[in-house]
Amino acid sequence: MHKFCHNTKKYNTQCNIEEVFLKRVEARIKTSFGEIIIESDSPQELLNMLETVPEKFVEKISDFVSNRLTPSGAQLKGIIESTTEGPVIVTTENLTHYDAVGLILYASHEHKSTVTQIQKLLELSNIKSVVPARLNEMTKRGRVFKPDPNKPEFKLTIQGEKWIESDVLTKSVKKA
């Protein structure tokens, strides 16, 4: 059997076994937007790399991602405010209950949340709605789904995300 040897950059039957099974060392840093992976060839090299990471690196990357790479960060300004409880609707525009539920899901981590959490966030937004009924209708319209039928979470579908971006957010921005 031929193995690819990284030292010689060609296939060779006499490649060192150690080279074929050489493992890389990695550190995975969980963030609000995903995961940062730092890799190296040795544990010591990984530690050296981590020591050079600037202070507040994760915060700066997170801000960069939300402000420049995630369109929802800029689009939600003046409509949704992030709180310790989760996203709260702050716009004074009239929204339908469907719009409000959709906005809460859109602004939530991974575009998903539970009925209880959505209800709580709508109440903090001074919006009264029968959330289970709205989610049921939104499911029928293809805007939300339950990723795991055994869990009480609902998630926006891609169609639901596009609906928020093209209809709900543009409607709120035009009126603002």
C-alpha cells in the first residue's frame, strides 16, 4: 500500500509510520458565533500560540462577526435589543404577532428558542401573544419547525429567515 509522505511530498511505500500517524494538537474555543480552532504540531507550540493571543480577542472577533459578517447585527439595530434575558423588541412600529415571534427567533442564538422563552421575551417587549398558537400557524406556513420533536424548541426555517429579512425587517426599516 502506498502512503503519502509529507517530507518527500510524494507517494512512497517506505514512508515512516510515525509520519503517517502524526497527529495535530488543537484548542477549540467556543464563542457566541461558533468556534475558533487553533492548531499546531505539538502541545508546546499550541501553548506558545495561545500565549500570543491578544487580550479580549474573543470579544473583538465576536464584535467583528456580528457587525461586519452577520447582516442581522446591523439590520436589527433599533428593532431588537440584546439583554441578559435574550433579544427584546424595542421598535415602536406595529408588528403582527407573527412578526414579533419571528423577530425573537431571528435574533436568538441559532435562530431557535422555546415557547416559554419566546413568551417571556415578548412580555418583556410589552407584546401579548398566544405563542403556541402563533408557532403552530408558522409551522403550517413553513416558517418554523421543531429540530427535535422531543424538545420544546422551535427554529426558523431558511424560508422563515428570508421572510424576516425581506419582509419584516424591511417593513420596520422603511417606517423608522
